[in-house]
Amino acid sequence: MSSLTQSNGIQSLRRAAVRGSLAASVHNTQPWTFVVGTHALEIHADPKRRLSILDPAGRQMIISCGCALFNVRVSLAANGYRSAVERFPDPGRPDVLARLTIVHDPSAAASDLAALNPLIDLRRTNRRRFAEDAVPEDLVSELVSVAGIEGAQLVPVTRAEDRVVVSVLSQRADAQENADPAYRAELRAWTTDDARRGDGVPALAVPHGGVGAHDDVPIRDFDTSGTGSLPTETRSSLNQCLLLLGTDADTPAAWLRTGEALERLLLEVTRHGYSASPMTQIIEVPNTRALLRTELRLKMQPQILLRIGRAPATPATRRRRLVEVLVESA
Ligand SMILES: Cc1cc2nc3c(=O)[nH]c(=O)nc-3n(C[C@H](O)[C@H](O)[C@H](O)COP(=O)(O)O)c2cc1C
């Protein structure tokens, strides 16, 4: 490889790390490190950023890293690189989640993946009230097939009885979690009014005070200090478009795939002018997760509940500085 090509490759890998860091992550923990070499990039989980109360097994930490991995793949394609992805390449180092080795291939820039690159900047988790109009079936079918491409399954929750189950179990999970002072303390530590802080969920991106209790399918109440900027009314109702994302297995490898599928879905939703918010409380509480599976007769392992709809814009959340997340390998 010529030194010019090599330096372009490194630049593209660095750029991909920046794009990776814009991905969704649980509580905006950004639990990742990008290790950049001359033709490869690794994504490592950062267990210090795992939520020990909400996420003892690291499921959501790894899903979050999968979201970052998807953005990295998109960015490399947009820059004209094909990437070979090895997931969990080193059995002795379980925190090394993926290694991407790149080959220059200008045709990659015309791929479906590359076309998603501009949407990385526009994607947001939107916790506002969604409009009542139905999400078109064509869009839902497209999302179902996109999840399949990423090795996951997306199941629309359409039957009235199933929606009631999702509602009742979401309310139960919300009540159970909020009754635990340790859960509330962890949430407080990851919500912030500090505009200089590069992580955590900012007050600007959450509804003001006491959301959840009056909604059919409560969204997580992040407003720990009563300074949330969005309107309190979220109207997260039984009638909205509810989708369950899941996988065949419930292993770290499946969690990584879930994250890749989730980020892809979120970018596709953005492309169509819709908004989404992941809702994971029902998955975090072991007994609501188990009941969700049996009551909805799911063959898959549910990983994420998503609501989709049209909503006014919501502000971007902050990210850690590049020096904190990017390591250049020797
Ligand atoms: C695995 C995972 C779980 C999440 N769970 C929730 C949730 O239960 N409620 C919620 O409002 N947002 C949830 N989110 C969204 C994150 O809070 C959001 O991605 C993060 O704050 C960064 O903001 P952004 O998505 O607007 O960039 C989740 C995201 C991920 C990746």
C-alpha cells in the first residue's frame, strides 16, 4: 500500500471513530473506546461505564457498542472502504467487541450503507409526544427487513391484547425500578444540567417532571432534578407504533448484533422523517422480560422496545471528547 493510500486509510478510520461516537447509547454512557491502527479499527467496551444497577450483565453496554459499530461501518463505506468485521475476535479479551479491517473500494461509497452516513448527524432519541397518525405499513415492513439484514428480528406489536400486555408490563417495570433507591441514584448520576459535561442525558432532551405515571406505555422518567426542558405531556399511548427488536440467542454476540440493527433502524426511521425512542425498562426487569416473552408467545429473545412516530425536533445530546474515546495503536 502506498504511504498516501495508507494515510487516507488512517484518516478514514479516525473519521469512522468520530461517526461511531455519535451513536445512541444507554443513558448516553458512550461505553466505548475506538482503537485505530493503520488498516484496522477495534471497538472495545469500557466496563467502567456499564450501569451496574440497570445493566448488571452488560447487555445494554454491548448493545450501545453495537450501535457505534454500525455507524463505523456506514462511515467507512461512505469513504470508499469495504470492511471485514470480526465480532469478538479475541476469545481471551471479551471487551474487544469488533475488529474492522479495511480495503479501499470506491464502489462501497455507492452502497445502501454509505447512503445512511448523513443521517448519523440527524438521528436523535425523541421523547416528545408523537402525532396520532399511523406509521405507514410500508415503512414498518421496510424496518422489519432491515432488522433481518442485521441478523435481528423486528416484531410489530399490533394485536390489541398484546399491546395491553406491553402497557401493563411497562408500567410494572417502571414502578419496580423507581421503587429501588439504587436505581434512582444511578439515574441521577447519569442525568445532567451541566452543559460542559460530554456524557449523560441532558435536561434539554427530557420531558419536564413526572412523566410515565399517566402514560399507557411509560417512557423512562429522566427528570431527576425537575429541570427537564421538553413538555411533560409525552402521550406514550397504546395506539402508537410499538416494535420489539430481538434476537435468536441472548448472548453478548446477539447483543452486539442487536445494537447494529437498532442503529440501522434508527437511521432508517430518521431518513423517512420519523422519530423513535427506545424503551428498555420492560427488558431490564427480569420478570417483566420473561412475561413479555411468554405472553406475546415470542420465539425470539426481546432486547429493545421501540416507539416510532412523527414528532417535533429535539436537541442533540453531547459527546465525550475524541481524546477520551480514541486510542491510536502503535
Ligand atoms: C441500549 C439502549 C437503551 C436505551 N434505553 C432508553 C430508555 O429506556 N429510555 C429512553 O428514553 N432512552 C433510551 N435510550 C436512548 C438513550 O438515552 C440515548 O441514545 C442517549 O441519551 C443519547 O441520545 P441520542 O440518542 O439523542 O443521541 C436507549 C439507548 C440505547 C442504545
